[in-house]
Amino acid sequence: MLNITELVHGLAIGLLVPIWDTTLQSHIPPQALARVTAWDWMSSLALLPLGFALVGPLSQVIGIDTTLWISASCSMLGLFTLFVRDIWRVRYTRSTQVPGGDCR
């Protein structure tokens, strides 16, 4: 059971992180990319301690397998963003040179 939920979670993260990072890099000006990425990571990691604090008691109440399936399901919900038509219409828009090279 554990291996299946790890596979589902890994596939979801493995697909969504590159798409998100590429979108940030192609739509955020180079001079602001470091700040935007820092805020993105800070906001993404800010609720991690709360999740760690809640998952232990939750898994005792509903069981470890159920908790893992809920976690995998939450990861898979992110994949549904791939079915949004506007996601597929996002195009590379950077028109400025990146210092030290060209990202195109």
C-alpha cells in the first residue's frame, strides 16, 4: 500500500514542479525571479510544520493507510490543473536578455 501511494505522490510532484518552475522562469522578469521564487518557497513551506503536527494524530484516528491515501489524493488533485485549457495556452513570453546568456 505504501509503495502505491508513494508512486502516486511522486508522479504528481514530478509532473507539476517542472511545469510550475518553467512557468515562473518564462513569465517573471529576470531581475525579480529570485524574489518571486523565494516568496513561492516560503509560502509553500510555511504550512509544513502544521501538517507535520496534524498528520500524527490524524493517522492514529483514521489509520496510516487511509492517511496515506488521502495524502496521495491531495497530490493528484494538482494534476487536474493540467486539464484546464488556459494552462495549455501558456506560452513563452520572455523578450529580455538574461544576463550571461539567452534562455530561449
